Amino acid sequence: MEFDVFTLLPEVFSPYLESSILQRARQRGLIQVRVHNIRDWATDKHHVTDDEPYGGGGGMVMKVEPVFAAVESVLGPAPACPVILLTPQGRLFTQKVAAELATHPRLALLCGRYEGVDERIREHLATDEISIGDYVLTGGELPALVLIDAVTRLLPGVLGDPDGAADDSHASGLLEYPHYTRPPEFRGWTVPEVLLSGDHARIARWRREQSLRRTLARRPDLLQTADLSEADRQFLERLRREDETPNS
Ligand code: JBK
């Protein structure tokens, strides 16, 4: 997978891309990330990339010419890959969107700064708009890194584990079960006995039930679309009934 990132803050990408799993994926040639400084394509003396909004109102708007020049010089005049604008107005980024994006060989990511980008960038350059969530950030750089991280770990060969990303929270549509490692007791807090039992069928059942319990308690909305067996549904029904039955 090739990523081309267009940004006014190119320096923020290296530390994260040079760490851990993303670093290893890059070293193995599974991803390439090229970060382009939009300012390099501003043609005026001071390399200005923002300006006041037409109609007034304060704040600054990212100018249209340097962004088009940057993207077209890197991708050509008619980009064949998705050109994704990271913006709070985009469609919400989910595991499903990450999986969809992971099927492309190349993605271009446009990071806005200031109060916004000239609308013509959205209309005539971006082919997709994505938001990572309903909160206010100072720019699209962290959203771009979030997207690169989530997409990269879905690519074949990136995670060492042969099961890959299949077990992750959200892959099945459920929250993950609780994890423990040594020691078996810490400050009197013990690891659930079942996990020490060596009984793999019992462990698998316990984990599934914990996932279902957690999802019902914390994110019941996920149960609408989760991949559930008949046994899962019966277990959830039992939990809901128990919840309704007052202790006598
Ligand atoms: C937000 O992708 N986003 O979610 C995003 C991009 C740029 C600015 C923002 O405030 N939320």
C-alpha cells in the first residue's frame, strides 16, 4: 500500500511512522508513506497557504492553488486513487471503512489546517471525505495517522500472528474479552480461574461470554450488526432477563 500525505505539518508524521508496527511494515516494503509539504507548492514569495474567508467572519482558509498543485504534481492531473480529505464533515471512520480502504493499492490523504479548506478542494479534488470522530482538532494530521495505522494493520503480513486482525475488538463487531498475563495474583487481585485451567473449550466459551457481556453493557448499539450465533443470542437473552429480575 502506498500513502501520499499532503500537509502543512510534515514533521509530525515521522515519529509515529518510525515506531513499532508501522516501522516494521515500512522496512518490509508492505507500505510506503510519502509526506508532502503543501507549502512547497505555494508560488508566491512568502509561500502563503492560507487567506481570509470571502464574506468575512474571521479565521483563515486553506488556499486552493497550492493544494491542487501539490496533489496534481504527485498523482498526475487525473488521480486514479482515492483522494481523501480528513474533515469533521466526512463520513465516520469505522473498522469497515478501514477494511474498504485497505483494498486499494494507493491512497492520497489531504490534511486541512486552519478553520477549513476552500470548498473547491472538496468539490473538485477530494473523492472522499472522512472524519475520525465528533470532536474538534487543530488539523487533519492525527486523523491521517489514525487512518494509516488502522489500514496498515489490516494488510496481509503486517501482523505476525497468522490469525492477523481477525480477533480484534470490532473485527467481529463485539468488544474484546478481558486479558491477563502473569503474575496470577497481584495485590490480592487474581486472574479468573478458568484462564489457568488449560481447558481450551471452557476458555473459548468464557471469552465469548465476556465479549457479549461487555458489549451489552457498554456498546449495546454494536449488537445490532455483530456476527452472532444462536448460542450468543440465547446467552444475551439470559443476561437481559437476569438484568430485569430484581434480587429478592
Ligand atoms: C476533525 O477527521 N476528523 O475527525 C477531523 C479532521 C480535521 C479537523 C477535525 O476537527 N475532527
